[in-house]
Amino acid sequence: MSLVSALTVENLSFSYGGKKALDEVGFAIRPGECTLLLGPNGAGKSTLFALITRLYDARAGKIELCGFDIKKKTGKALARLGVVFQQSTLDIDLTVVQNLNYHAALHGMGGKLAKQRIQQELERLNMYERRFEKIRQLNGGHRRRVEIARALLHKPVLLLLDEPTVGLDVPSRQDIVDHVHRLAKDEKLAVLWASHLIDEVYPGDNLIVLHKGQIKAAGSVSDILGQTGTASVKDAFYTLTQDGQR
């Protein structure tokens, strides 16, 4: 698996009516890499995620997950994907463990394996002792932890995170950022994290700067700083998107 990219996107374009949201976007992410997809609001980040998860169908371009074309081998491709959407999709009237058991069942996990995986992921996020609480009793940061645990139950190769820290307080945000970076390193998990928050970028991350549907720069943090002649990610981001919103 290490020789195959977790995610490959080639010449991907998408339009809403006559307005182009993505324009020949292409990049690859390997297992163990944490890639931050940075862009102002309206850059095309959520559209890209909708295409990768097959919420939308791309007419132009190609997307592969672990070598599987998402159009031709949809089931095999999506089985290797874990997703945390910007809007919560937990059932607030169910408990933490009920939400996770439902997801495990969708992936065909037996009860014993599901119980083991649920305990493992919740313990890593310091949420196991709260497994019998209803989602509505949890704050935003704890709900996000449950969603991350859910996304990892079936051991995906790629984790997609669509601005998962929006609306969270600083300590909750930092806990999630740290946890995801540890996962990428320790579990060889490929991560694509859509954000517009510069402080969520770690020095060892890769960056993709998306602006008005086009990739303006892609590479390691040091590569991007070198390309833009800037001293910080913030300055590089502004240089690449200065005609957009910050």
C-alpha cells in the first residue's frame, strides 16, 4: 500500500451552472502525510470534498482512493475513506456508543470487533468514560472527538476533515489538531484537512493552497515559503490569495 497514493486527483473540474468551482485541480497524498488544504471561503474546498466523497459526481477529471477509481469501483474506494464533515452528522438523541455501533454495522463489523474498535478509538480521544452519554449532553469539542472516532472505526487509509474545528474553543481545537497529527505519524494515516486557519498547520505538513477553484501552490511548508519568498505560512497564504477574503 505504501507504493500507492492514498488519494490521487487528476484534472478535476466542476461547475455550478455556468460558474466554475474547480478548475483542473490535481494532487496526490501518500499514507502518513498530513496535508492542509488552505483556502479562503468560497475557494472550492467543500466542493472538492463533495466530489471525493461522491456527494457530487465529477464529469471532468479523475479521483482515485488507494488506486481505486471512485466512479468505477465506488465501494472499494469509499471503504478506505473516513470523513468528518463541517456540519455534525451525529444523532443527538443516541448515546456515543450507539452512534458508533451504527457506523460499525454499516461497515459490516461484527459485535466483538466493533466493541474493540470503539473502545480503542474513544480511549485515544479520552472519551471512553463518556460512551453512554447522549450526544446532546456533549459540548462541541467532545462531539467532534466522537465524529473523529467514528471516522476511524473501519481503519481507513485516508481521513478527510472539512474544517472540523470551526466554532470550537482554543483548547478543544488544539487537542484535535494534535490528535490528528499524531494519527498521521503513528498510524501512517493519510490526512486531508480543509481549513482557513493558519495556526492548524504544523512545520512538517504539506500544503495545498486553493483559491478561486485553482491550486495556487502545493508542497511542503518550506517549499511554499521558498516559492513565495515569505517567512511564515500566514504571509505565504496572503501572497497567494491576496485578492480574496482572508
